[in-house]
Amino acid sequence: MVQMAYELVRPSELSLADRAAWRDFTACDPTLGSPYFSLEFAQCCEEARSDTRVLVQRRRGQATGFLPMHVGRVGYARPLGGPLGDVQGVIAAPGEVFAITEALGAVHIPVFNFESALASQAAFRDHQTGCTGSWIIDLSAGYDAWREGRKAIAPKVIRNLDSRRRRMERVEGGFSFVMADQRPDAFETMIAWKRDQYHRTHVFDVFSVNWTRKLLAAILRRESEHFMGLLSTLNINGEIAAVHVGMASDRVCHYWFPAYNADYSRLSPGILMIEEMAQTAAMMGLEAMELGPGDYAFKKDLASYQTGLASGYAVSPSVLGVARKTVRALVNASEHAPLGRASAWPGKAMRKLDRLSSFYAA
């Protein structure tokens, strides 16, 4: 058996052959259609965060797999995009084995913590501690086929969409949708509305750290045949009523940062914007619109299916790796203890602390 070699590099340090292999891997694997798996997204992350790295697996000098990540000062690593990463995973050819424990040990990374890795990938199977799903609007057969599919399963959802559209059409001045809005103030509007939403709902403000804004700005500047940043708006009488910042590969549009004008909440501009985005994405030839994980009613209503996402951690033989396993064992013991609702507190606290710390790891 040929022994694998591993190295940890910045995305900008990948060779032309490495970049070609990356694109080949994503092109031949339908599960790697998300813009999160594109080389351009890794490059944008490097612009925003100095700790962006790619763990490269090689056979006879040729790249056989890539695992993008952020590596902290003590070696604690997280997937690309940190807590903003809705979908994560290994970029490799179908069927290629990526030995994650061996790879981490080779580059002296003690812990790799993941939240939304593709559950279908064998690399994460033995390290999984939980599972959720990413909601997908299937546009592979076109927008009309998606609508008919939802109508057959959940007719009330489509009736409500049509009712909202008619209500919006009756508003003075009408409404318009722009898939790629170039107005500079639209980006600032999204951030202002989103920060206000975080404040009102007592949720951590992701824009209180500098790298999140830098990442979105880098994404909106990036455009190639494989990737583009998207700033979309739904406008009423020429005024922005809903705005969204996301990104798209040549196959999948990812729904990411939506924000709304509270003055128009009765018209539900955000839901109508999703429908307009789906229709435009289908016209662009995209196969799907990914809504990401989360137990939200609108995602369940609109999505055609879910893609499985795994959470957990992988460790290499190290002091920090042993410590991480010990903490996890204590949390597991607590969750199985007969303490009622209190059994879940340590696990929730650990997840919240890890999420918050990941924002400040750069």
C-alpha cells in the first residue's frame, strides 16, 4: 500500500495542479455542489482570516483530498468559515479515503471540531456525536417542477405564497426583485438590519468581530465561472424591503444572511424574496437552492429534502486530544444521568462556549 503524505498550507500556496485537482473533485461529486466547497470560498476566507489553512492529502505527490480549516494558536482546528460555515467536508474524488486522524497527527493538529460536515462522508463517521440536516430546494427539474412538488405535498404553503404575492402586487408602486444588486448601500443595510435583529432577539452579534464583515465583502467581490457572491434585494416602491447576502457555485445557490425592513413585516417580503431567488436561480441553470440547517418553519415548508450533516470532533494522539475526549465523556455522563432537564445543561454550555470562542479564534 502506498503511504499517504500530508501537509498544511494556505489556500494561496496551493499549486496549479492542486487547484485543478480541487476543481475536478467538486465537479465529479454531486454532494460537493455547495459554494462552501469551492476553491474561491477558501480564498475569500484567507482574505478575512489569517488562520485559514488547507490540510492536503497526497499519494505519490498528487493531491487526493483537501480539508479546509481554521487552525488556532494551540492547534485547535475548526472547519472553513468557522461558525458561519453551514456546510463542511472533505474535497476529494468519490470513494477516496481521507484518513482524518492520521492526517491530523501528521500535521500536529490535536483537535478538529466540526458542526455541519457531510454525514455521507466516511471521514467523519467514526467521530460523529450528533446529526442534523441542511434544507434543500430542488431546482434540478426547474422552478415550476419545484412548485408543483411542494403543491402536491403541502398545498397550503403554495396558496400562502401566492396570496402574499398578490398582496405585494397591490402595494402602491409595486415590487421588484434584483438577484445581484450592485448598490453599495444595500450591503450596509443588510448589516444594520441584521445587527438590530441580533440585539432585539438577544443573539450574539456575528458582526461584532471584524472578520465576518471582511469575509462577506470578499465574497461579494469574487466572481468566476465556478463561484459568485450574491447580494439580492426585494424592493417596494423603489425602497429595499428585504435584502440577502449569500453566494452561489455553478450548481447551488446558498441562502445565508437575510434581513428585512420591519415596516413591511405584514407583507412577508423575506418569504417572497426566497421564492424570487429560487425562480431566478433556476433560470440561471442552478440545480438547487440550499437554505442551510435550522429548525425553522419556512425552511420545512419550502424545502424539497434535507442533506445529512454531522457534528463531532476528531483528535490525534496528544494531551489536548485526550483532554477533549475527557470533557466529552463527562458531558455524555451528565446527559445520561437522571437529573431531568439539568442533564442537558453541560452539553448546551459546552456548545455555546465553543461557538462563541470560534468567533474570536482568528
